[in-house]
Amino acid sequence: MSLPFAVFFGMPGPMEMLIIGIIILLLFGNRLPSVMRSLGRGVVEFKKGLSGEDDGTDKVVTDEKKDSKSA
């Protein structure tokens, strides 16, 4: 009979999470700022995509539709 892995070990507590965080910081410390920067840019781009903002192409299309209707 096989029991799930979580039954034996459970969720890591605060001390285990701190140790894991320190290990990650030691392994990826020099690249961490660039990774976080690119992650932040990705989140900003995602939010812009959700709100409908773009690089101006939608505005150009909307302006062309208004021009064609008024002519």
C-alpha cells in the first residue's frame, strides 16, 4: 500500500522554507536581479494586455474607422 508523499513529510515549516530560500539565494544570487527585472517586465506586459493597452495599433485602427465614417 503506497501512501502519498505529503503524509510522511507534510508541508515545509518556516525553518525549512528559510533554509530553502538561503540555498536558492546562494545558487542564483548573482542572476537574481536580472531574473526579477524580467519577471517584473513580464507582469507589466501581461497587465497591459489584460487592460487592452497596446503600442498604439488599436488607436490607429480606431482613427481610420472614424475617418472612413466621416468621409
